[in-house]
Amino acid sequence: MILLVHLLFGTAIGSAVNNVWLAIILAFISHYLLDLLPHIEYNIQNIEQKQWHKALPDILRVILDFCLGILLIFILSKNNPIIYICAFFALLPDGLTVFNTLFPNKILEPLQKFHIEKIHFLKENPSTSSGQEKISTFWRISTQVVVIIISIVLFRI
């Protein structure tokens, strides 16, 4: 799932849940729940393979995605600091995965395996010739649009 969706949903949790600690925990867990849904992601293979001479477009895409999410939060929300904290925790699983990809370590490895192999299981299907689920791009994008709409409604209330 793209970063913007995780950011907005984390923000929605931060604005809907009155208990700060519960909001942070739910924002973190929300990342994994959203990644269970069929979704599209942009290709960051050059970053994952540390092919830095080809990675600039990937890096720029990630930065643009992140900045757009923060801008939307700033424009659409009441800008309570807790929502930014929840947005951070909603992105944390991806951040830990990237960190472990770039700097492998034994502590983060099980978390990355869980995130990639167990949570993103809908992306992998060994029975198909391409290795990908046969879920149309329309539905993969639609799930993200629905989450964005729900998020905006929740943090505008």
C-alpha cells in the first residue's frame, strides 16, 4: 500500500481515539491490517537491490508520496500533534522493513519476514504462472481509495 494511505489512516485513528497510547498502538497495527487488503505499490526494486545509480526515480516517488500525505494531513485535519505521531507509527512497519533491507540485522529480520511473507500474502500465489494474484488493478486501487475516503471522513468529524 502506498505511504499516503497509511499516513491518512494513522491520522484518522489519532483523531478518532481519545486514549493516546491506544491510538498509537492501533495506528501501528493498522499498517498490517491495511496491507492485508489487495493493493498496488510502486516499484522500489532498485532501492531493495541497492542499485543506487537507478534508484533516484524510486526515491523521489517515495518522497513525493510521503510529502503529499503530510500535506493532506496538514490541510484536512485539525493538526493536533497526536495525529502526526499516529501517522508516524502507521508508517513504522515499512520504515523498519526498509531499514532492515538496507542494514540487515537479526532483530528486525523476523518482523520483516512477517510483514512481507505473512501480511502481504495476497500478493504471492505460487499457483499462478506470474506468481501474482489475479486481482485487477481496479480493485487494488479501489481498496486504497475507499481507505482514503474513510480516513478523511473520520478525521474531519
